[in-house]
Amino acid sequence: MASNLTEETLTEAVQRTFDTSADARFRQLMVCLVQHLHDFAREVRLTGEEWFYAMDFVERLGKISTPTRQEVVLASDILGLSMLLDTMNKSPGGSATDSALLGPFYVEGRPRADNSDDISNGVAGTPMFVTGRILDERGEPIAGAHVDTWHSDGAGFYDVQQTDKLHNEFAMRALLTTDDEGRFWYRSITPRYYPVPTDGPCGEILGAANRSIMRPQHVHFWFHAEGYQPLITQLFLKDDPYIGRDAVFADQTSLHADFVRHEPGTAPDGTAVDEPFVTLDWTFTLATTGAE
Ligand code: BEZ
Ligand code: FE
């Protein structure tokens, strides 16, 4: 190890320790990471106190995280890193639907549902009927695609945030499959805008910056189909009061949708509904696996 290191020579000395790495990509990532970390500390003249705060912050990100409370994901989201990656990894020039981040409320083990099922699991709210179609880039339907969907309730809470009320039962989330015409459809309740969780370390950043903490009303989708690139996306209420100021930068215009309000009457699936309800209809396009 070199001696007499200075602020200028230390960076290279650390980088050289990765010369022996077997994996070239690992080496590239680490050398570049060290460069940017050191440049950051030099540029802002990081104090010892600030560095201790930062290390404690990262430790607290981990400590508060659970399978249903993903504070590390949230940190990536509020810093725009998640959406940067979505944007960077988009296939150029294709007609595939834009992606929008996964977020911390996707959970494994969601129930399977059949088309036309009510996936609200009894949670009260304004009925919402979702109809979707999945096509390839030539406009042909994709049959047998897996459709994960999840959303909040009418007060802006996900099932996993209401363990006392729902006793760990899943609600407002399901896994469906498209029919021969690439269609899927389900009944649920209408979601609402909501704040990102602010009771953890990420809340400190949002508070210190006086930033908006809200996410406009949206429904999440994650599509998988053999031969196609998976797509994680969201549809946003286009006239939501928080549209255009999403705390996690995902509410791009191409995903603004009409959540159409109806008086009592007949729903798209033929059900008679005796209260006002909402319909959401969208056509999604998936890129083939070879198009990356
Ligand atoms: C969500 O849409 O579920 C979400 C995304 C990022 C942060 C918080 C929530
Ligand atoms: Fe969400």
C-alpha cells in the first residue's frame, strides 16, 4: 500500500486495489464509484459531522426496511435514480408503453384472479372497472400474458399499510392472465393520491427540501409474456391535483389516463351498479425480447 497519500493521490490508490478483480464489470463499477464518491466529498468539502450523518442515514434505511416497507427503494425513487434507470433502459424508437417505477408496495404472493373478478377483497370504496389490452409492436394481441396489478384504496393506503384492519390479507392487488385477444379486466375500488412514507429517513430529505411528498392517483401494472420484455408501469389520473409534481418523478404524460366517472348504471362487464363508478381503459404495448 502506498504511503504519504494526499487528497489528490488517494483516489487512484484505492482504485488500483481493484486491478486484481476477476470480473471486469465489477472492476469498472467500483473504480467509477470510488471516483464519484471521492469527487463528491472533495467538491462539497464534506465535513466529518456530515459524513457521520450520512452513514447513520444509510444504516437507518436498512433498519426500517422490511419485505413490505422498502425504504432503500424509496430513497432511490425520491432521488430520481429509479426513473433515470427506467428512462436510460428504454428501447430507442420503439412503440412500447413507457415504464414507470415499481415502488415499494409490490409484494410477492399476491392472489391469482380470473378476469371479471372483484379484487378489492371487500375494502369499501367507489367501484372501479379496469379493462386493458396488451398488444405487440405490430398491433397483434398477446394472449396468456401475466398481468400483476396493485393500487391504493380511496384514502390512499395500500393493503400492506393496513395490517391491523386487513389482518395481512391481500386486497386491491392480483395476478391475472390475458385472454386470446390480449384482454384483461377486473373490478376493484378507485384509488387516490397519497403521500410517500415520510416517517423514515427519506422523510428527512423531503422535509429538509420542503418538497412535495405526494404521488398522483395511479394504478400499477407489471406485465410478463414469453418472448417479450417485461413492463413495469403505472397509469395516472390525468387531472389529479398532484399530476406533474410526483414525488418520485414517474408521472410522465404518456401515462396520463382518464378515470371516467359514471352515474349508476351498467359497468363494462355488464354488471348493474347502483352507485357512481369509475372506468379505466388502456391499451399497452410490449416490445419483443430481441429489441433491447
Ligand atoms: C408507489 O407507487 O407505490 C410508490 C412509489 C414510490 C414511492 C412510494 C410509493
Ligand atoms: Fe403506488
